[in-house]
Amino acid sequence: MTTTPTDSTGPIDPYAPSPRSRRVIAGFGLLLLAACFVATVVVVLIGAIEGEDVSAGYFTTAFWSLGLGALAGVAALIAPRKGLVIAEYSLAVMAPVVVLIG
């Protein structure tokens, strides 16, 4: 009689990414955060040069999302969880989009 290996939360998925691969993906997410930071600063500076004022609320929201994305990225490096990696990438991409909206 064969049994499926389980842990405390249920059956183990043999096709799930390993913690090491999630850490690598989280590391690339930190590089994406740096690129999105540069893109956000460029969009804000171009808007300032052209005279199109970016609302302070959008500007603040963009940089808060970058900060929280970096926090999620570091947490994903320490404890590689799928939700943390998704949050890191989502918050990184959200920053330049929010500034472009404003």
C-alpha cells in the first residue's frame, strides 16, 4: 500500500518550486525594484521639467509601494513564500504606474 507524503498542511506538491528558486526569484525582484525606482524618478523629473506637476499623493504612494516592495523582497529572501514574491513584484510594478496615472 502506497501513501502520499504529507506535511502538517496537506499533501506535498512534487512540482512546486523549491525554496532556493523562490529566493533567486526574490533576488531578481530586488533588481526589478531598483529599475522601477529609477523609472519612477525619471517620470517625476520629466513631469517637473515639462511643468506637469505630479500630485504629492501619487508621488508618495509610489515611493511607499517601492519601500514596501523592498521590505517584501527582503522577507522573501529570508522566508521564501509565494505570497511575498508576488507582493514584491506587484508593488514594484505599481510605483511607476501610479506616477504615470497622476
